[in-house]
Amino acid sequence: MNTIKNKPLAITLIAICVLITCASVVFSSKSSAADDKKPGAPKPALAVTTAQPTQTRLPIKLAANGSITAWQEAIIGSEVNGLRLLDVRVNVGDRVARGQVLATFAVDSVQAELAQSRASLLEAEANALDAAGNAGKARTLQASGALSEQQINQYTTLEKTAQARLEVAKAALTVQQVRLKQTQLLAPDNGVISARTATVGSVVGTGAELFRMIRGGRLEWRAEVTSSELGRLSTGTVATVVAANGVELKGRVRMIAPTVDPQTRSALVYVDLPNTSAVPVKAGMFAKGEFDLGSSAALTVPQQSVVIRDGFSYVFVLGSNNHVSQVKVQAGRRLGEQIEINAGIQPDAVLVASGAGFLNDGDLISVRKKQEENKPLRQVLPAPAAIK
């Protein structure tokens, strides 16, 4: 009886086991069928965006280094000898005008010598007047025979001698007047005092240097350019100069040196700089700059498309089957986010833009649109709770 009662339960369990077995078989067959659809199919290495080269015009620049120096530097020295420096009125960095008094010397000895010269002049004038009167009387008596020819010649000679001494006295007085003017040291031109050796109380000799002055306050950039590129420059070429402190100035080529240094094989190019009184640029600063040589047509690609490996530049060209080829290129000028390509690719090539640095030659990629790359991620917010 118990056996008969348990038969339906056993049949039910057997049916359930059969159903589970069939379901597992069907599921495994579907999985294997899905896997069989793409046997050994490779997966893309990276999803990237692409770009094509563009034709544009890029500026032609010639870079150079050099120093900022004074356009002309004047040496201001003493013209008088043995005088004591009484007062110094300017210092280094002061701007001066033509004719401005820079320093003064003691004038006591010069004034005394000037007074002596004036007295000598008065004496010479009196002697010249007396000699002229005697010579005139002698000439009036020449016809009468009262005086011999020799005596008349003597009076005439004395007259000429007295006149010569008068001229000497006048010249001596002029010299002393000039010395009196030289007791004031004047600026020969407008400019900036760049050095000072004048010390109050010192006795200086003739020609001793007391000041140095940058004429007109003008500065120039002396760029060193190799002899091979010297022919690309000419008078009037615009240059952009960046000083060591970051100040940027615009200038023009004033002159190109006629000789080349045999040691460095480079020549100096003199570039006039604008008035630098309002900017912190000083003579002696190092500066780098670029000469503007115009512009030329160029084939450019985005900067992110160029990959540097082992010291060489490469781009990845997209093929028809979405495989990329690593191509070596010659990079040239750079303007913003664009780089010039001189050789290696065709103008109609399709290049990998973003993600090029992670690829290798022959990789399979998937191309996505640039809009998708820049599309912001949407923030998923939880649904608002229902109002109870």
C-alpha cells in the first residue's frame, strides 16, 4: 500500500529532474551558439577620434640669443688738471639733459689766474699803444732825414712785437676763461648715468673718467646669428625680444655686422629697442628673441596626433579595416595646438587624434565622434520618493 501511495510523488520528482536537465542543455547550447557566431574575433584596442591634415600659413621665425647693451655709451671726464672736485650733483641711474651740470670743481686758483691774465692783457695793450705811437712818429720823420733808416726799422719792429704780445695776452685770457667754464662738468647729451667714479674732494687729472652715460637712454639687442642664416636678415626686419625678466619688446634691425667671428662663426645683428624708461630692462641683460621673416604654406596636424618615441616623431594613419599604421614624420614649426609636417604623410590621410600615445603599429581601433568624446556624463539621480 505504501508503495502505491508513493508512486505519484516519485513520478513528480522524476519529471522535475527531466525539466531541469532539458533547461540546462538548452541554455548551454544557446551559449555555445552565441560564442560560435564570432569565433576568435579580436576586440578593438582603443576608441579614438580622428583628424585630417589642414593646409594653412605659418609664420617663419629665426630664433637667436644675445645681450641687451647700450646703443652708445659716452665717457665724461675732466678737462682741467689739478683741481679739487667740489660737488657731485648726479648719481647712477639719473636721467640728465644736454648741458646739465654734473659736477663742479674749486675755482679759486682759476679765478686768480684769470685776474692775472687780465692784468697782463692791460699791460700788453699799453705797451702796444706806446709802440704804435713811436713807430708813427718815426714814419713821419722818415722824409726829413732826422732819423736813420735803422732807427725807423727799430721802432717799426717794436710796434709789431708789442702787438704780438698783446695777442698772446688775449689768448692767455681766453684760456683762463675756458678753464673757468670747465670747472663745471656738463652733460654732452641727453641720457642716463650708467657709472660714476667722481668723489667729492678728490683732485683729478686731465682726462680722468668721472661718469659714463648711455646716450639718449637708448638700448639695443645684439643678437648672435650664425653665418649660414645671416643672409635671411636685412635692415628693418622686425624682431621680438624677450629679456631675462620676461619683458617682451618689439624692435627692428638697425645694422648687421660686416664681419663674422672666426671662433664662433657667428655675427652680431644690432636691433634697436624702443624707449625702455618705463620697463625694467637694463643694459647687460641676457635676452632671446625671434626675427619675423614672413610666412609660408604648411601642412599641419593637431599636436595630440604626433607621438614622440625614441627621439623621432610618429603619427598613426587609419586604414580601411580600422587598423592603424605607425608612420614616421618630420615635424616642423609649431603654432598653438598645430604642428607642421614636412614629410611622411599625404594631405588626405586620416590620422588618429586622441589616444595616439597608447597605440602600437597594427592595432585595431574603433572610431568615435568628437561630440561623443566631449559629451558630459549624465548624473543618474534617484527617483523622487512618492508623497504619502
